[in-house]
Amino acid sequence: MGHLLSKNGYCLKKKTRKLRKKKKRRNCFLRGPCMLCFIVRSTSESLEDECPYESTGGAAVAASKLAERYVSLSTPEDCARFLLSPGELAVGWEGQGRRSLLSAVPAKLIGAPPLFRCSTEYSEMVCKRKSGEPRRCTAPCKQPRCAFHEAAQDEEAAEETNTPPSAGQRLLPQLCPLPSSSSSSASSSEEESSGVGLQATDSGESPSSSAATPESSSFSCPLSNSDGSEDGKNSESTDTSRINHLPSSILLKIFSHLSVKERCLCASLVCKYWRDLCLDFQFWKQIDLSGLQQVKDDLLVKIASRRQNVTEINISDCRNVQDHGVCILASNCSGLVKYTAYRCKQLSDLSLCTVASHCPLLQKVHVGNQDKLTDNALKKLGEHCPELKDIHFGQCYNVSDEGLIALAKGCPKLQRIYMQENKMVTDRSVRAFAEHCPELQFVGFMGCSVTSQGVIHLTRLRSLSSLDLRHISELNNETVMEVVRKCRNLSSLNLCLNWSINDRCVEIIAKEGRSLKELYLVSCKITDYALIAIGQYSSTIETVDAGWCKEITDQGATQIAKSSKSLRYLGLMRCDKVNEETVERLVLQYPHIVFSTVMQDCKRTLERAYQMGWSPNTSTAS
């Protein structure tokens, strides 16, 4: 009805036609389906064929006939099939017939609930227009309140004053979201008697009077604010509970605990947002590819494209990486600080020389167990990397004193150096490091061809805190005692596999080592006297490992546990003269000390397994 009544009619008054000539096009009274839009649709018949009332009689007679036809409609199906012609609409809208028509409509036409149930699509349309976010109605909804009578009153006022309606009068309020199920259920009994809740009016009663009070009409215009706010809060809380609504800094912190494999093969495949986070520059500063056999040169080339970010790279046990990939990476990553490549036997001097030439800020180089590495690479490091602080060349059997001396002279800031089973390294290298690297703190020459004559040079190192002298074939007690006396900051001393170390040497160490906390004496030639001396003279030693010392008995283990106030760990692995019953008693008597034997280690392992949920039954079944 809103659409047809907005057109220019043939049966309207002259004043109305004049007013509408000024306004070329008038919009529908309602910006949506009104109460007659569902049934007043007739596009198949022409206007001339369906306007008989214009020539046959007055408007009052035609309106009364239309009212009688409306009253004869008895069922909702009849209402749905009944169509008004444009001529009938014009007559019904004319003068007094307008009131008769509107008074008859609510009783019959509006009484059919199915005609005024808004579809789901329309509900979504209204929600999208008003809030931009659809909200589907789950309960049977009532038609939004029709403002037709207000438009009629505005039209009459405009005709009487002979002035066009104002913009505010022409623009009727838009349709509102549908009411919630709670508001509709309150008037369910009323809907059963009067369709959708609109009370039937007499023919002489104006519809505006029946719609004047909210109590008499159940047409509710806006959706309840409380319901809308609750829905909004619920949806907002649901959205904010999603992990993607966390700040990106928190997500980056979470992803930082994942390995490169987990980030690349798992997290980055979740969504585009996570993929972008996994490509954040901080994750490509420190790259750990150790143990990934699928890593090849092409991956290092891709990493090199982010050359401004990479500062650390670890390719240990990557057997498919060749010199070419490492050279490309080093050439594009001038800010590389740490380079680690353990057990990459396929790499040669070329890769390390390229790293040294293009990365002057290099501070850490760990390339243990590389058979092809020679002194040439070490010389390049000494020439181009003056900031080098930490080196590891264990089991690089082709490295000799020549390369280490050049490295010591070119890297005065060295703090840590570790060699292992380098048979070509002798006392000359030890002396070079002691003379040119005064900042050394950790020194290890396990299994090297070093003697006491070279070790004695380490007494120059006042900052020395950790000394590893395992398996030094010609190491005597006097040299060890002199190092302990001179290096006052020494906190860890490893003398394992040296049969020359005896009880007298251990006693001097306990007396002179004022800062010593760790003492490793595995397979040394000591007895209970050494353990008793440690407990009696040392107030700082916390860890003592005397494993495989066959002369240790129950007396030595009991005395050191009883007399030492600082002891926290006592290693007695394969000390066969120490009874397990004695150890059980010491565990109960001194719970602050960890006793390491075969039985005690097995018990601790089982306890940790039980805490993690392991059970013997499930293990046997699997």
C-alpha cells in the first residue's frame, strides 16, 4: 500500500495533484513492508481497467463497497489471495473512504499472523542496515510498528494549510530491529485472539487513536536496549576470548617458545595472521636449524634474503648443507654474531673463511668435529674478527698450534676457548692464549698434547673461573696446586682421568680454593682422606664427584657428609667399597645432599617418570 499510494493517482483532489507536481517523486511512506504491502500487489492488470469507481459513483459509495468486501473476508488464505487494484486504492484513500478502509483492514487483514511474520532475510537486511552486523532472530517476531497513520495526519495537515510537508514529515522512521522472544512471549495470549496483537477497531474509530497508547498495541518499534546490549556483550566477550584478539606482542612471546620447525610447519599454517607473526623479524634473528636433515642450501639462501635481521645461526648436524649455502648466508648477513656448526663434516675451510671475511662482528664460533677444517680458517678469524669471544674447535684433528697462535694474537677479547682431543695442539698454544688473551675465563684442553709446562702459564689469567684439564697425560700435582693458588676466582676445576692427582693435591685445593664450588675427581688416585679433607677445610665446595675411585669407602662418604656445611652433591658412582645401605642411611640423614649411585639414580629416574604419568602396566601393554 505504501508503494501504490505514493504514485500520482487519477482520482485524487486537485490540490493534492498540485502539491505532488512540485515534488516529482514521492518515496514510500514506509521504508520497508507495511501491513498491506504483502497483499496489495497487482502488476499484471493495467490502471485503466481497474479504475471503474472514478466514473460510476462517488468516493463515499465506493469506499463503503470496499469495506463490505473486506468484511466478507473470513480466513487468512482469503486475505492473502485478495488484491486491491490501483483504482480501489485511490477511492479508498479518498476522503471519508480512507477512514472506512483503514478501520476495516485491521480486523480481517492484519489478523493473519503468517502475513506479518518477517522473514529471516529481511531481518538480516534490517540489522545490516542499522548496525552493519546481522543478528538472526530465533523466536517468532512481530511486524515493526507501522507509522501509516502518522503519515496520513501529516498529509491532511499539509492539504489544509496548503503547504508542502517538511523534510522531517516526509522522511518516516526506518524499520527497527525485531523484538526479542521475551517481549513477544509476554503478549502471546493477546496474539492468539487478535493476530499479531493489534486490537480490532470499529469502522468509525480512527486507527491513530488505537495506536496512540503503547498498551493497546503490541507493535513494538525498537529492539529492547537491554536485549541488544546483552547480545552485544555476549558477542564481544566471545570475540575477545579468541586468541587472535590478544596483543601481537603477547602472541610473539608465546611463539618465541616454539622451535623453528614448530613455527614453520605448524603455527604458520593456522591462518594468515599467524603466518605474518611467524615471519616477524625477531624470530629470524636467532635461527636454530640443528638436527633438521631436510635443510639444504636453498633454505639458507632464502634466509639470507632477510639479511638485515639474522644474528645467530645454528646448523649443527645438518648433513645436507654445503659450503655454497653457508657462503651465501655469510655474504648477506654481515651482522652475524654467533655461528654454530657441530658435526658438519661436509664443510671445509671455505665456509668458515667466508663467515670470517663478511662477519666482522662475530663473537662466537663453535665448529667442533669438522675433519676438513684447517689452520687457514683460524687465521682468517684472527685477521677479520677482533670481537671474537667464544671459540670451540673440539675434535678438529687438523687444527694445530699455527692456527691457534694466529687466532690468539688477533682476538685479544677471547673469554672462552675449548679444545678436545686435538693432538696437534701443544703447550705453545696454551702459552699464546695466556699471553695475548688476558680476559680468558673458561679454558679447556681435554685430551690435548699439553703438559704441566704449558698449564703453568695459565697462572697469568686473573679472571680464570673454569678450568678443564681432563685427561692431561703429563699433569703433576704441583702445577695444579700453583694454578689454584694464583687464580683466586677459580670456581670450577675438572681433573678427571688424571691418575697423578692424589690426596695431598686435593687437600691443598680444599685449603687454597677460596672461591671453588665444583671439583671433579672421577678416576683419580684418591682415598677417603681426600673426601675428609674437603669436608674439613673447604667452606665453599658444593659439588664433589669421586666416581670410579675404587679406594673410597663408607667412612669417607659419611665424614664428608657430616663435616661439610656447603656440600650439596656427592658423586659415588661405581665406588664399589661404599655399601648401598650406608648411602640409604645418608640420604635419610642428610636430605639436602644428593648422593649419586647406580641405585639412587635409578630411583630418581623412576620418581620423575611416575610424576609425568608413566606406569609399568601401560608400558608393558604398549
